[in-house]
Amino acid sequence: MRTLGSVGRRLLSLAVSLLITSFIVFMLVNALPGDVAATILGPNSDAASIEALRRRLGLERPLLLRYAEWLGGLLTGRLGTSALSSTPIVSIIGSKLAVTAWLATGAMLLAVVLAVPAGLYGAVRRKRADGVVISGLTQLAMAVPHFLVGLVLMIVFAVRLRWLPANGYTPLTRDPLQWLRHLVLPVVAIAVVEAAMLTRYVRSAFIEVLGEDYFRTARAVGWRFVPAVTRHGLRNASLGVVTVAGLQLASLFVGSIVVENVFLLPGLGSQLLTSVNQRDLPVVQAIVMIFVAIVLVINTAVDIVHQLLDPRVRTREEAVGS
């Protein structure tokens, strides 16, 4: 029951954080300099047309009233309409959210698949030459930005070898094979850097596990190395790794903006930059709010999972609660 209470407190904290964030996002977006209506109509527009557009967009109403209406729309799943095309924002960003989600989750899954064995191998061989090489390579990869890895992959596999498309996107429902081929390069571009960072955490976690008394005892009583790691070390090492991977996944959704533009993927990041350039503020604030909500939800989920996996956290929570 106390665990359920702790989860409930975290969910309540999430709701409050989302409420506060929505207010900050709305105020910051609407504080941007310039007249939105004049920007949309262009430099040759007359004052009457600008004023008419301002009324249509509701810009003449009090700011707090506009925020209350926007918040009500968020709570009911209505994100408003585009200032440029009057198209519902939900229809504009619906498919684009799927592209960003596929990109971020695919990259994170690949990063975990690469990082866990590499980190374990680096921990076991940390005093050998190959272990030092793994540590050096991960350190180097962490310093390389995602877009640079993407450009190198594009030159090698799309321009030189012509194995994969350099840019564009095909929906999964239209052609699954082309969908996969278009996602390979951007997913790998992100996963390489994220795997390097995660490998460092996995390596450190397993080094700590290998030095624990329970692991040495398991080896002393006859357990082979792999079963000992799987049975006694994997869960303990996974606690920190799950936390780091979750935080990386949250940052991936925001960091995918640059990669989407490098590979011309029609995701939320590309739409955000387009809407900023066009001064389409309703779309901008909706996308920013979605990104912030994703980060907060993932961070809360990581906290809850960490609490469920680690009995020490549950004990501390129960002690505080009592």
C-alpha cells in the first residue's frame, strides 16, 4: 500500500509539473518579439488586414484568458488550429509524432543492445589492452555529435555504396521494407553516440558488481562466470543502467531535431523548426509542450521503475512516509 502511495505521489507531482510547464511554455512562446499577424500576412499587408487576422487568431484577448482556453484544449485533446492554414494541429503533428517516436525508441533499443555486452566486456577486460581500447573508443564517440555521425554514414552508405537512401521517409503501413531502409541510417547515427555514453555507465556498474562480496562468494562456491553475472549481478547492475537509459530516451526525443533535419525526416523536430520560421505560434507551443510532456512522463516512469526494482528505495520511501 505504501508503494502505491509513493507511486500516487509521483503521479501527482507529474500532473503539477505538467501544469506549471504548460503555463511557462505558453508565456514564453507568446513573449516572442514581433507581430504574428503581420509576419503571416507579409510586409505588404495593410493595417486593416492585420487587425482582422489578429481578431481571428484571438490575439486581442487577455493573455490569461487565452492560456485558460489553451489549457482546456490540452486536457480534452484539442491542440487548437494552425495560424497559417487553420488546420487542426492534431492532424498536422499526428503522423510526425510517430516518426519521432520510431526514431528515438529504435535508437535507444539499438544503443542498449550494443552497450550492455560492450560494457560488460569492458568491465571484465578493463586491465587488458582490448578493454582499454573499448574505453577509449567510447570516450571518443561521446565527443562526436549526432549530426556528424549521420553525415559520415550518409556519405559512406548512401552516396558511395548506395545501399540505403540518404533521406526521406516511407510510412510503415505503406511499405515496411522501405520504412526500415529509411530509418536505418538516422537510427544508427543516434544509437552510436548514445551507446557510447551508456557503455560507460554499464562498464562502471559491472565493475562495481564484480567487486561485491556476493559475486565473489558465488564464484567461490563454484558458479561459472556467466551464470554468476546473470543470476547475481545483472539485476544490481541494471538499476543504474535503467535510470540512465530512461533519461537518455527522454533527451533523445528532443535531440532528434537535428538528425531529422539531416535526413529530411518528417518528424516533430522538423515541423518545429518549420513552424518557428513561419511564426506559427499555436503549432510551436503545441510541439514544445509535447516534447516537455514526453520528458516529464519518461522521467516519472524511470523513478517508478527504479523504486520497484530496488528494495532500498522502497524502504527509504516507506520510512519517509511513516
